[in-house]
Amino acid sequence: MDRRGFLATSSGAALSLLGVPDPEAITRRAANALPGAVRVGQGEIRAIHQMVTTLGDLAAEYGGGHAKHLARGYLTDTVGPWLRGRYTERTGRDLHAATSQLAHLIGWMAQDLGDDPAHQGEARQYYASAFRLADEAGEPELAATALRGMTVQSIGIGPRYRAEALALAERCMDHARELSDPRAIAYYQSTLAEAAALDGNHRLAVKALKESETQIERTADAPAGTSWASHFSIGRWSHSAGMILARMGDTTGARVRLHEAMEIHGLDRRRSRATVLGNLGEIHLQEGDLDGALATWTDFLDCAEGVQSVKVQAAAEDMRVRLGRHQDVPAARDLSQRAAVLLADPTAGKQTM
């Protein structure tokens, strides 16, 4: 990513995008609808939830590039007039909460689609909108989820923004303190751990990671909820924990957690499995296990077929560069060639038989 180009929507600007809380905003809108405005009820809110679920499932399987235009069009053309419509205060709060989820999904899609300043700036704006909508609706979990999205962005652009990442993660936890869902709390605690690890604060990182583990272990037999955070499964926690441990230099612990994510708990989405396999191959290589890395990266490329995600693309590029030192090994040369095909065309990458 061009970090200088991203500066306009990052650094201290990230926190300023969140604005000043306005708990009376929905009350005013409900009382001052324009004549002729469309009437909005629970049917419209259910429609938004269904659209978020449908498009979110597609993006989780094949990456953010497949459905972002659909989600953005739905927000602009359908939901936008509803926000300007006629509704009771209770319906208005439900409407703003549902729209927050849609805005967050579009932000995630944009973030997953490209690491250039345009996509990442767009993602940040949608995350900030999601936060404001959730805050106005009085929904602390949705507000925390939007803040987490901004935190992950700051982590992704590297150590220069570590202070911002930690500040956003701590603000996320301020909202999470109002929650009782252990999955959601584990989700936000693991993000705090990741931001602290990036900042070099290993004491805080270990503490937050342990607290997130305590929370996620309480959910072993509980069904997933309907919110974004409540889908944070034990398998996804294991992946997150593995990457935090790797950032702190514990490759052995990271390898164990990533194997747990894949082999014990399982991950049901193609994009998620490809991401974990890419990370796991890197750790095998760091530990000197070239055969393990080659086997894992073979599975990674098989899984990455058809996925349009900047994270998967970055993992393929990382793999190709790391294998440059091993071009005397036929299997490494073959994987490098397959990675080059995937990078040229994300819908390709599967070896033909």
C-alpha cells in the first residue's frame, strides 16, 4: 500500500472520522420526516438483514470483490430512501442498526478488494459511517465491530500506525464492556491483543489474548448468533491467536494454533481456509520445514482458486518471493509458477491434471 496516499484517511484522522456522539439524531429524524417520504417498517429492516446475510456469505466464501457493487447499490438506491423515510423512533433505531451492518459489510468488501489508497480510504469511510449509525442506534456491539474494522486496517498498514491501531482497539473495548456475548468479547479482545503485539507491548498482548481465550472457550457448545461478531468461532480464534503469536516471535505456538484452526476446529469458508494455509506455509518455512511449507502452500493454491481477496493475493506474492531461494527444488519452481498465474488472474491458480 502507498502509505503516504493513505495518510489522508488514516493517522489521527481515523478517530476524527467518528465524530461526536448524537443520541438524539434518530428522535429528530423520526419527528421531522418530509411530506411524501416512504413509510418504513419491520419488513424493510428484515430485508436489509437478509441482504447482509446473503451478500456476506458470498463475500466470506469468494472474497470482497464479488459482491461489493451489489451491496453498495442496495445501500444507495434502496436503503438510502428508507433512512430519509417515515418511521417510529423504535423502528428508526432498528433501521439505523441494520444499515450499520450493511455499511460495515461494504467497508469490509472494499478493504478485502485492494490495498491501494482508494479502496482502503473507501473502506475507512464506510467503517466510520457504520460506527456513527450504530452509535446513534444505541448498539454497542455494532459500534465496537466498526471500530474493530478500523483497527484491523491500521494494523495492516504496519508499525507506523501502531499507536492509532492501539487507540482504536482500546476504544473498541470501551464499547465491548457493555456486552455479555462471549464470542463478541473474544473477538474484540483478540483484536486488542493483535494491536498490542504490533505496538511491542507483549505484556498487554498476552493478557488480552488470554482473556479472549477464556471467553471463546465458553462458547464451545453455543450456536452462532446473527451478528458479525457472534460468528467468531473457536477456529477463527485459533487463526487469530496463531498470527498474534507469530508477530511476537513464537512460531511454534503459532504453528500449533494454525493447525488447530484447520484440522481440529475447521473453517467453513474458502477464503478463510486459503488465508490460514498461506500463513501456515510461511511459518513452516520459517521453522526450516521446506517440505511442510511446500505441502501447505500446494493446498493454499488449490483453495485460493476463484477467491478475489487482497489477503489471498498478498499471501500468494509472499509465497512466491520466499520460494525464490529454493528454485533448485522442482516442487518450489512449480508452486512459484502457479502463484504467478494466480497473481495474474485471481480466478486461476488450480493445477490442471
